[in-house]
Amino acid sequence: MAVAPAAWAGAFTPEAGGSPNADEIDRLYRIVLYIAIPIFLIVEGTLIWSLVKFRERKGGPAPAQIRGNTPLELGWTIGAAVILVVIAAVTFIYLGDIKNPASSGPAGLASGVAVASLDQPAPPSDGGKSLEIEVNGQQFVWRYDYPGEQIFSYYEMVVPTDTTVTLKIRASDVIHSWWIPELGGKADGVPGHTNETWFKIPEPGVYRGQCAELCGEGHADMRAQVRAVSPEEYTAFVEERAQEIKEAQEGLAEQRRERATEEEEVE
């Protein structure tokens, strides 16, 4: 694992760079990490110093038996409470930008393309539109349903750049967890329940992830991929995909008619 490039992706902090909410998660994590590092060093340094300085020595005097130190105990209790309050305050400062979808950019999906607003208390602040995609986890593949009639894909989600994409995440069988680390936090897909998340990718690129909830023997193969393309390429993808699905349905219907005819002739 040490020599595999993927093993070092976000080795000490969460992966980011693909979406504003992922960047905010990374910043919040770093703040908490930088607060925790000196606390860890002070606590562990004091512990090691005490173990060395006051270790038992052959023929030495018995160590002093200290039963309590009220000022010290009050000090570290108040100090810990202050640190907790500071971290909580900083978390709430960043939480809004992590939870609430950003607005689509001016170079995002054209208003004429079918889009939908996120059905949650905090939609994009300026009323801008977002592309809503339904994500369904199944053993052991992800299905994505796009706006429009029966337009879907498996494994790879295609989205337009500079466009807020909101996801409604569900599952058909057991609990799954949809997670593309560079695009934000993971969200569980739970049968009978809908979870929501969002991302906004500024530039074309490919982002990969993995089901983050053990869901059966094929869990390791339940990978996911998001491919960001220009709004024009996205529109072309949707039209092409719709045509492919229509042709497949017509072909299946024709096969059924032929089979029914053959069965009638046999009878």
C-alpha cells in the first residue's frame, strides 16, 4: 500500500479539488487537525516526560502519592470545554457551505435543458437551477437516472461542468454508500429512504470512487465514476443515450412479437 499511488491520495487530509463542498470539508478537517496536533504533542510529551522522570529506581524513595489537584483538574476541564466550543463554532461556520448547494455558474448547463431544483430547505441561494440525478445502489452496481424520460446509465455518471448537480440517493436491496472523495462527503443509500448530496465540478475531468458500505461479496467491485464534460457534450450524451434506450426497447418489443408469432404457429 505504501508504494501504490492511490494509497497516498489524501493520506493525511480528505481528498478535495473537485467540488466546493469537498474543498470546505478539507479546510474544516485541516483546522481541526492543526488544533489537535499541539494538544496531542503536549499531552503525549507530558506523559512520556512523567514516565521517564518519575520511573521507579532501584533503592530509590517511594514516589509521592497524590490523591487530587483541584486547580489542575479544573484547568484541563475548562480548557477542553473552550477547545470544544471553538471547534463547534468553526464547524458551524463551514457547515452551511458544505450542506447547501452552490449556484450553477454562468458557463453551466443552459436553462433550456431539463433541470430540477433540489427538494430541500436550502436550495441554491440565488434561485439558480440545478441538475437533479437519482442514484440507486444495487448489488453490485450504481444506476443513475437523469432528468427526462427513461434516461439512465450504470457505473459512470456524466454531468456538465460549472453546474450544480444534486443527487437523490436510494438503494434497492441493502445499505450502500455512494462516495466520490474528491466531490464531497459520502452519502448512504438506504432502502426505503432518500439521502441527498451535491457537487459542482468547474472543469472537465474524471473522478472515481467506491461503495463505502460493506454490502456483500461483490462489494469490492462496486465502483463508481463521475465524468464531467461541457454542457454541450452533456446534452449530446443525453440525446444519444435516449436514442440508444429507445432502439433497445424497440428491438426487444420486436423480439417479443416474433416469439409470440412463432408460438402461435406452433400451436
